[in-house]
Amino acid sequence: MKYDLSTIDLVIIVSYGLVLLAMGIYYFKKSKTSEQFMVAGRSIPAWAAGIAVMSTYTSSISYIAVPGKAFDDNWHPLIFALTAIPVTWFVTQFVIPHYRKHKIISVYSYLEEKIGGWGRIYAAFSFLLFMVGRVAVILYLSSILLTSFVNTDIGTVILIVGAVTIIYTLMGGMEAVIWTDVMQSVIMIGGIFFVGYVLIAEVFAQPDYLIQKALDQGKFSLGDSSFSFGDRTIWVMLIYGITENVRNLMADQNFTQKYSSVATEREAKKSVWIAMLIYLPLTIIFLFIGTALFSYYGGNLHILDETITKGDEVFPFFIATELPMGVKGLMISAIMAASMSTVDSALNSSATVWYIDFYKKYIDPNISKKKSLVILRLSTVIWGILGIGFALLMIKAKSALDVWWQISGIFGGGILGLFLLAIYNVKITRVQGILSVAFSIIIIIWGTFLRELPEPYSWAQCTLDPIIIGAASTAGLIGLALFFVVLNKRR
């Protein structure tokens, strides 16, 4: 179903896009070297880097899929946000000092110093695949919203949003990424607080106390507490939250590159704490919106519109039908801000990893400064096009958040294991390291594809919840590596 936008709403949305392009042009003039393109000359203040890290966490996945998950199920995504706090302490105490000491730009170069070039290649390549999936999910979710208001198909919207993001990212580099993220975060936070206020007034102020329906059906629950790894229990979310947050802040170039753009180690630590202390309350608001929408609509998708088939589509429907003129345009811009602030950093970090870990390392070690910028900008375009292509394949996904969690687990698991071995100086041979990685890949293949097998082979199928396959592969890699350590000592 299509909804009409007023002239003022359209002006707001178009103006937002033009401002982004203008910022890209402005920072294009300042991005003269590869280091400026990748880490903004390490001149970004801690508060801005922190907001940029937070904005990478809170994309359209948060804006649309998290409320959608709360509408469909309960508050179990909150566990992910809660685990980010102890993980932040771990990263600021033990990880960031290592990275600042080595003055890294690509976090995967750290692996080469600690465990060898094979680890660097595997982790960097996995990251690039991971970023393609991330960009795809985010472009798809933001386009769900826009297709409710524009007279075109979702594929065309994905192409337009992706193209705008590619243009300002390739022009301005990391400085454009961070400062557009700051602007976009202000819009995003303002929008989500406004919607939260509107829904509070609706579900608490009415005589029939609408929120009671959500309370009666356990919508505020964190999930099943039974000790099972085959369903989305609290234990599964704890495992996923810890491993994924450690991977984000320790082994994901998308995050490490932003806190590497500040001047000192102290500022880097401060930026990560700023990010997490904003992210946690925002997650609570996103979840409340989903639960409040469940109460507001009586928990029945069918009474909304015949085209609404899943929770991911409820929040866009509310924006389209309930918000006043002008505010509607601001909210659409806010969701676009959430999307683009994550996509731009994904594209910049992908270009950085391709340039440092592959092109400069193996293709042209003596590359000139001028050519370096050309390669970085060309890489931004290439990875953007790949992300757009896979976004088009996501259109029929049942739950975007579930798809994203699976992508995170598949491509993130082995990477995290390697970084934990590197940080703690676990000494194994090259062959042993490759065997450990191969074992983690086997676990990922088993957990991803060997499901619901025919009866004679059912004993071999994986019954683990798909989102902890990455954690299982990490455990497998570390376990085999430690076995090799013991074996080496005995020898």
C-alpha cells in the first residue's frame, strides 16, 4: 500500500540527501592523502568518534528490525545490548592499548604480526564478505520504508539510496563518514524520542490501558530461561551478545577504524564508552516502540493492512498513517540517516581493508599517494555495488534481523577466534593455525547447511540456534588451537 507525502515532507527528505552530498563535496577537498581518507589524519574528537561508533550499531536494523522483533516476540534483543557493557570494559582495558601501540589502520595487519600472514588474509577476506551482507540488510530495511511513500518498486529505491551513500563516502572518506554520522545521529535520536513520546501517550494515557495486552502476553520478557541452545533462549542470546560484541569492537574494521581516528589511546577508550552508553538506552527505546505498537494495534497484523505480513513492516506503517505532516518527513529522514550512517562506514572500511591488506600488500607495494586515493575510491564503489546487488536478493526475507544475525555468525566466528589467539599470544605453527581455521569453517558449514536432514542422516544435523553458529566456530577454533599448544609443549 502506498501513502501520500506532503510537499513539506518531500522537501525535508530531498534536502537531507542534498546536505549529505554537499558534505561529501566539502570533505573531498580535505581528503588529500590515503591516511586522511582512512582515519581522517587521526584528528577526530573522542565524542564525535563515539557517536560514529554508536551510529554503526544503530542502523535501520535497529530502527525497523528491532521494533519488528519486539512486536513479533519479546525483548530478548536487549540481552545483546546489555552484554556490550562488560565487553566494552574488556576491549578498553586489554585490546585498545595493543592497537594504539602498533599504530594500526587495518586491524587485520595486527594478525600478521602475531600469528602470520595466513591469518590476516583469512580475516580480511571474511570481513569483506561480512560487509557485503551488512550493507545488503541495511539497504533493504531502509527501502522497505521508502517504498511505502514513493510510487516505485523496492529495487529502484535500493539503487537510489545505495548510489547516494556511495557518492558522498567515496568523495569525503572517513572525515565525511564521521561528521555525517554525527549529523545523522542527531536526527535519528530526535526522531526515535519523538515516536517514543507519541506511543507512551497512546498506550498509557487511554482509559483502556492498552499496554496491558503486551504485559499479559509476556512481551517484556527477555526470553525462555531454559538451558537449551536449540531455541532463542536467554543463554543463546548471552552467548551471541558476548561473542558478537567482542568481535565488533575487537575484530571488525568497521568499528576499530573509527576509534583509531582519534589522537590518543585515552581518547579511543573514551569514544567506545560514549558509544555504548548511548546505544543501551536507545535499544530500550527501540524495543519499547515495538511492544507499544503491539499494544496499539492489538497485536493483530491483519487489522493493519492486507499488505502487512511481518513485524518489520509495522513501524513504517505507523509512521505512514499516524504521524503528522512534516514529522513524517523527519522520521523518514531519521531512518535513512540510521541506514546511511552504517552503510557509509561499511563502504569506507571495506575499501580500507582491500587497499591495505590486499592491494598494497600483494599487488602494488610501492603504490604512489595519488594512485592510493584512486584505488580507495574505486574500491568504495565496487563494494557498494556488491552490497546493492545482495540487497536486491533480500527482498523476500522473512525476518531481516534473523538474516542479519545469521550473516554475523557465519562470517564473524572464525575472525574472532584468531584475534583472541593473537591478543593472548597463543603460539602455534602455521599449519596448526590453518587446521584450526579449517575446523571452524567446517563447524560453520555444519551449522548453516546441515539442518532438517532426511531420517537416516538426522543424527548428523545441527540443532543449535543459527545465531550462535559463529560462537560455536570460535570455540572450535580456540579449542583445537589450545590442543595444539599442549601437544607442542609435550614435544
